[in-house]
Amino acid sequence: MVYNFMLKNVNYFLFIVSQKNWEIIKSDKIIGTDNQKTFKKIMSNDKILVYINGISEIKALYNVIEKYEDHDQLFIDRNYPYRFKINEIEFFDEKIDFKELVHKLKFIKNKDKWYTHIGGLKGATQISLRDYTALIKALV
């Protein structure tokens, strides 16, 4: 698998989702946010890593195909009307200890209480190419 996504105008995001929503994302190939500011930032061809809250694992890498707004309830915990059609690049079956990666990630400011940072995110956060690369290297 080729992971050289260092293209101009490509952004990288980490979506934090529940295990129940993960099943919907995986089957429907749709991911969403309730944050309009995040929605505006994400464009076609951007890369999304999906982190499952509760088990602390990154389970997949997706490419954004298109974005749209839909207020019909799709997800379990709340409505995420700002949605993205996504295409699977790869699923990660191997479990990695996310805690071991924290010291390499710049977007996590409080390394001792990294779990509160991840849990406190509003569904998605933009990450740097450097952080994206560190995560991909650990996953493959």
C-alpha cells in the first residue's frame, strides 16, 4: 500500500468516534461532525484517520470523496449533519498502544493526560503531516 500523500492542498484529520458510530462509518462509508468550522476545513482528497474512543485504537484511514449536509439522524449518540462520503484506503487490524505514540505527537499538548485531550476533542481535529506520518508509520 502506498501512503505517500504529501500532495499540495491535502490536509489530515483525526476523527474520534464511539464504537457504535464506528460500525455505521465502516458500513455506510460516511463520517460526520457537528462542527461547521471543521466541516469547512475538510475538502475532497483530505485524509481521515479514525480513532475509536473507549478502546483507544486507530482503526482506519480514509480519503474524503465529497462533503454534504444532511440533518437526518444517522449516528447513534447525536446528529452529525456535516458529513463526508469517504473511501477506504486501509483498515488497521493490528492493535497499537496509542499511549506509546503520544510522545511523538505534537497535537497532544499534555503528554501525561493525553487521554483527556483525545476524549475532549469535538469529534475531529486537524493534524500536521508530521503527526499523520508518525501515526501511519506505527500502524503499518
